[in-house]
Amino acid sequence: MKALILVDVQNDFMPRGTLEIANGDSIVPIINRLLPKFELVVATQDWHPADHASFAGNHESKKPFDIIELFGMQQVLWPDHCVQGTKGAEFHPEMKTLNIAAIFRKGMNPEIDSYSGFYDNGHRQSTGLAGYLKDKGADQLYFAGLAADICVYYTIKDALDEGFNAVLIEDATCPLNADEFVKIKKELQEKGVEIIQSNNLSSG
């Protein structure tokens, strides 16, 4: 069965958000057109406590995009974003959500970041997404959302490790760093990921 995985389509990643991705809102109408084509749709949601260690604002004399070592792992310090219960953490208001069967929240542990929708960055704890998808009989996963070169990328990598087939819908995602995304696309294709445009997706 085909499943659509919507990664972090949240206000703080949109233009004028605290961690804005250029043209991030352009994917919302594309996602809305994709929804009826899938039997199963799930979403991930960054859901950080305000004291999250990945926030630059929680480190004295540090600024956004500085890199530190955090509990033995390299960590980019991000602008505070997607704080639990805030408007910035909500899904984009124009994204249709009625078809979303389940939402998997991530990044809730204040001590470790969580780019992937499947695991935190240290692979210490599962979100339960893999088990849910397998229980539903989903084997072909299609990915959309933000940011293409970070959370979408890491979610796809974990999907492959969990034994799923993965397809990236390129025009339904946007990168934070376009140059990095060029390299990432090549890497994903070498791993067997198919990269398509939304108009190449058939119904059913």
C-alpha cells in the first residue's frame, strides 16, 4: 500500500516563521492535491519544549546556526522554533488535515534533536512511526514537507533502514540549503530512492 508522509508542514518553517524556508508555503497547495491519491496519510510534527538544547536562545553567547557538541553529538543551534502549543508549531492553516490518519510528534526530549520522523538523532528512541506503517500494511512511502535537506532527508534515510521503499515528491518539498539538496538528491537516488514530480503520480 502507498502512504504519504507529510514532514513538518508547520508555520515556523514557512516564510516569516522563526526558521523560515524560502517558498516553503508553495508546497501546501501541491500537498492538498496529493491527499486524495493516497489510502493512508500520516504527518510528523516538530514539538519542542521551550528549553530544548538545540535552540540557540538557550545557549549564552551562541547564535543561530553555530555548531556545538551536545551530549557527544554535533548539533546545529537553531532559532527557537515549533515550541509546543505555539502558533509556530501548528500546521500551515491552508493545509487540509482531514485525511491525516495519525500525527507523530518529535523533538520532545529537551536533550536531543530529532530530524527524522522515525527516531531521534541518536536513534535512542522510536516515535512508533515504523511500527504503525507496517501494521497498516504500507510498504511504498511517498515523502513531502520541510525541510527537504534536513527532516525530510533524515526521515527518508530511516525509512530505507526500516525496509520501506521511498519516493520523494520533489515539488512538494523545499530545502533550507539548495546546494546541499543537490548533493542529497544524488545520494538518495544512489540508495534507490525514486524522485518524482507531483504530476507524475497516478491516483490509487
